[in-house]
Amino acid sequence: MRQVGGARVLRGNTRREFITTQVEPKVDTLLTSLIAALVAYGGNSRRSNPDEAIRIPGFDDLVATLTLLARITLPLETARGLSPEDGAHAVHCAMEAASHDTVRSLLSAISQYSPEEHELPQPYLLRLSENLIFEYLGAEFAAGALTPVIVGPTFDRLGEALVAAGKYSAANSAEHYSSLAKTWAMEKYREKLVTRFWLELPPREKSAALRGPDLWSVPVIAIRQALGNLADAGADAPRREARNIIPVSYTH
């Protein structure tokens, strides 16, 4: 048994059950309905080939997970006032086009980044989308598969996937996009996330990027932070590293 967002989920050989014996009122009921639908639809399903090696999620897998997440925001926004059961049914319908692996991937992400106290569905799903992207990009950067130059374009590609999946299909809808899609459509929002990525990057990886030829693609605020930290260290080695970075920055 595992705690997920204030509700207890049974794993293993369970039937399509979502145990809510102690669902705390501080967790939004639509969020508990969302988790229930995910568990019922794909959380307990078996892999089609149990002997097949587990594949590490790649870019396309992330896009599929983000697409599902964005599509889930649509019934959640229009489901205000619905009962938890009706909300879960609406979310379930939004998941029909997704594979069980994608559903399990989103359920795993919700388990890892669970809702906070009194957090509403839309702010939570926005935060979840950010965490999924940062987790992927951080791992790719650490593995050397992501270069500084393509950090920004990768954010844009993933953001466009969220925007496209967050569009209402009903012609008579007063809104064309979900609030999550509208947020990801904003260029300033994406730029802010790119800056945050560089500010939160581990010192070793950031230092390697700042000494490389792609320094020009790193936000200025991140360069200033790195140089300031090196200067504050007060040791000879960090100061030498700072001097090695500065000439490169001026040549670009």
C-alpha cells in the first residue's frame, strides 16, 4: 500500500479499486478522482510482454505523458461542480487515446510529485508538467545527451506539445485552451523556466558548460550567479576557474 495525495492506493494483484477510507479534506476531490481514474485505467494493468526489458523513457515517451496530462486538464476545468465520480469518468474518457504505459508513467509522476495541501488541480498539474520536464532535461544534460544550445529549443518543443494537447475541440467553447496550455504558450514563461534550469543545474555540470564554446546560450543571470559563487568561495582554484570563464564570455 502506498500513500498518494492523501488517498491510499493498493498495488499488486488488486482489482480496479481506489481506497479512499481516509481521504483528507485538504486534498482536492477532483485530484483524488484523477488518481482513481489513473489507477483504474492503467495503474494495475500488466505489461503486454513481462519478459521484455524495461525501456528507459525517452523524449517521445515524455511527450506522450505530457500530452495525456494536458488532455486531462480539459475535463477537469469543465468538470467544476461535478461529483467525484463524474469527474473521474470525464478524466477516464480523456485517457482512452493513451497507452497503458503512458498512463502508468503519469501515475508514477503523481506518486513522486504528490499534491500539496489545498493545492487545486490546475496549479498542481502545471507544477507536475514542470517537474516532469526538469527531471528529463536534468538527466539528459548530466548524460551529455543535451547540449546548452538545445536547452531552450527543447523547452519550446515540449511546451508546444502541451499547448496542442490543451486545446478544446468543441466549437462552441468560450475558451479555446486550458489554463495550463495558455501558460505554456507564453514565451516569457518558457524563458523563465530556461533560466531556472540553469540556476538549479548542479555546480559541476554548470561549470563544464560555462567553460565550453556554448557559453553564449547560457542566460546572463546564471553566469553571474556562477561567477559570484566562485568569487565568494575565496580559494585560489575557484578564482582561477572564474578567470577561465570570463575570457570565453567576452569572446562570444
